[in-house]
Amino acid sequence: MNFISTAKNEGATILYGGVCPSYGLGTAVISKDLERCEHLTKALQAGIVWVNCSQPCFNQAPWGGNKRGGIGSELGEWGLDNYLSVKQVTHYISNEPRGWYHPPQSSKEL
């Protein structure tokens, strides 16, 4: 869904930005007033906010969808974490018993 509009003030911009309240993928703010842009980037609920541009994506920068627009994150090291799982592997290297555990005495016991 694309929505393009001009607004007379910041309140209207934030209202327009919430025109589709269920989704929050990406939005762009275009203005010569960089302080206004900064204020709007904080107020708009989106996974990415472009300032004075639209649609450039960089692999190093994370992207996360908000609301029903996305449940995951992509790009950057932060996004890569969503595709990883943690695993602990412990090796017991001894022939001596440790508590209740007795290591196999031969390969036949495996």
C-alpha cells in the first residue's frame, strides 16, 4: 500500500502516517526543516523511516517491521540474530566418573 500526501503541520503528518494503523513497515519524511524531520522520525511508528529520500536499503542497517507489518527483523547483524539459535556443547574428556555419570569404557559401549 502506498500513501503519499502533503501536510500543513506535524500533527497532520503523524495522523496521515497512521492512516493504516495495523501496519508499520516504512515511511518517508520530506522536508527542508531537519529538526522537523527528526521530530517526525521519533513520532512515526515504522520499521524504517527515510528522511528526504525513499527506498534505499543498506545491508548493514537493521530493518524491523512494526505492528502487523512485520514480526521479524532483517539486515545488519541485529537482523541476522533472528536466524540463529543458541546451542551449548559440553565435552567431558576423562575416563574418571563424574558424579552419577560414568564415561563409556570402550567403543562397544557406544
